[in-house]
Amino acid sequence: MDKLDTLFDKFVSHSLFKNKLVLQSQYTPDSITHRDSQIEAVAGILAPSLRGERTSNLFIYGKTGTGKTLSVQHVGNKIVDRLKAAGQDHVRFVYVNCKLKKVADTEYRILAEIIHELGGSVPATGLPTDQVYARFIDLIDQKKQNIILVLDEIDEAVKKMSDSFIYSLTRLNASLKHAQISIIGISNSLTFMDDLDPRVKSSLGEEDLVFPPYNALQLQDILRERSEQAFKDAVVDEGVLPHCAALAAREHGDARRALDLLRVAAELAEREQAHKVTSQHLLAANDKIERDKVLDTVESVPRQYQAVLGAIMHLDAKQEEEGIFTGDVYNHYQIVCETNKLETLTQRRVSDILAEFDMLGIINTQVISKGRQGRTREIKLMLAPPIKLKVLDILGTSLTLS
């Protein structure tokens, strides 16, 4: 038996998990802890669909990991199950994650994904967009039914395109004879609606709902409930769950982050052949997730975001004593855009992107006074040297940096 066989045998025979799926993002729990009022609000807005009536468009805000998607899917499943039990099928829920690269690049792709979810098909490319809309209408307007489109992370699609596709979707009911469409937009950005065209805002925002972050005690309840299902008895050290909840509460009350942290800590403990998950495993997991989060973010953001980050990294590499300021970043960002034939965003939009990078911990910004020149933001890159090199590799495959 070679070393790998020995390692695999130890791993198979020594497991801390009873059901790891319970801690993973694709798991849908039977009940959603500390979201009763939000679930009741969503249910109240969607309940008219049970009578065959069109529901109001709904817009849901909240930071990542606050239960927005889970709550909508929970209510949607209940409605569909109730109708099935009564032998009815006049409500269809179509869920589209607008953050997926294959979906959110163009209006064509979003429509193609919606059509695919409804059981139809269109070519990957090649048709005029108005023909794709016509196919969508033909597909759904064959009978009286309510189509509820759930556009998760809708802000990501608008960043890559514009808000015109939302307006087109909200106006489709005028072309339908039998079916009706309602839209549920879900966004991680609390300010997303501020920059929308007023027509889009009025048509989409018929109802809105904010999901607040979980506090540390609520996260403890969620972790306790899931860990009872996920782990074998007595394998999680006392103090690990409160510590895990505290770390995640610091990160905007993100339940998904808390569950990922606990799962990765247990995986690290297993690799060490430890019999318990300890706070040391938790801290190691936190470092690992932070590193992975930065690289995933840099790889998945639009090229405009990468251009801003590339400008910061260029200035960081060249700076000696002077700090990096927003004006310097914008000036070099324009050079990166020109080199890569990208449309140059306004200084205000770049300022918003800097705020997002700050929130993610990739940079740190501080407002300082420059005397008569007014106030500006000083920017510090917060990446460790090994991560910087990996980030530069990712940016180098997407952009030409100078």
C-alpha cells in the first residue's frame, strides 16, 4: 500500500461530518431561522398568484448571506406545492442568477436562460434580440398562467449591461393575451435603485423589502441548528460556534459566510486527523476564505473593475513616500482603458467601485485634507505579497497593464 492509499484510508475512516451538504450554499433548509417576518411579507405579496392574479413586482435588498434568495425560494416552493396538491399549475417560478458569466453578459443571454428554464430553447447566438423576445412570448402565452421571474443579483447584470432590459421585461405584459409576468429583483446593493432610469424604478419597484444583516446571536442559532445536522456528536469544541458567529457578524452579518467558515474549519481539522474542530481551525479557515474570496472576486468582476484595480496596483508598485489618491487612480485608470479599448467610466462611478473594493477589504480608503486643494481619499492596497502576485496573474490574463 503506498502513501496515498494510507492517506485515503485514514480520511475515509475518520470523518467529523454526518451530512456536509447542510453547510453548503446549495442546501435549502426546511425552515429559515430568524426570517419569519420577511417570509410572511414575501408570501403576502405573492399570495394573489394562487387566485390566478398577477402579483406586484417586488424588489428585495440586503447584504450577501441575509436569507433573501432562500426566503423567496421557500415561498415559491410552498406556492407551487399547494397548487400541485390542488391539481393546478398556473404559476411558474423561473429563477435566474444574474451573476453567472454565461447569463449576465448580454440581454440575449438572460432571455435565453429564462427560455431554457421554461423548457424552450434558442441558439446560443445569432438571433436579433427582438426575435428572442418573440420566442419568449410565444412560449408563455399559450395558456393562462403567471410567470414569476426571480432575477437574483440583478445589480450584477445592470453593471455589465444597462437597466433597459429590466424595463423591456416589465413592459411585456402589454404584449400578452393569456399569461402575465411579475418580476422579483434581488440585490446585494442597498443603493442599486438610486441609479436606475426613473421609468425602470417606477415599474420595478412596486413593492420593496429590506433584509437586515443577522446579528451574532442570530448567527449562533443558525450555526447551532445546522451543526446538529452536519456533524457527529461532540466533535465541535465549546466556544467554536460563538467565535464563528462573531467573525461572520463582523462581516456584515453574513450567514453564508458563517456556514462556509464552520465547514472549512472542519475540513482543515479532518486533514490534520483531529478529533475536534477548535478555534485554531476556525482562524485558519478564516485566513483561507479571505484569500480565496479576493481571488474569486478579482476573477469574476467586470473588466472595468479590473481596470480600476490594475491602476491601483500599478501606482502601489511605483509609490515611494507619496500616498495613492483617488485622482491618481482615475488618471491611470483612463490610461488602462485606452490601452485595452474599454469605455471610460465617470469619476463618480469609479469612486463607487473604490467603495466596493474597500468594503471587500481589498483596499482601505481614508478621507484626508490636502489644505487648499480640498479633501480627497487616500488609498492603501491591503493584499499580502503572495496574493498580490496571484491577483496580477489574473489581471494579466484579462488586461494589458502598463
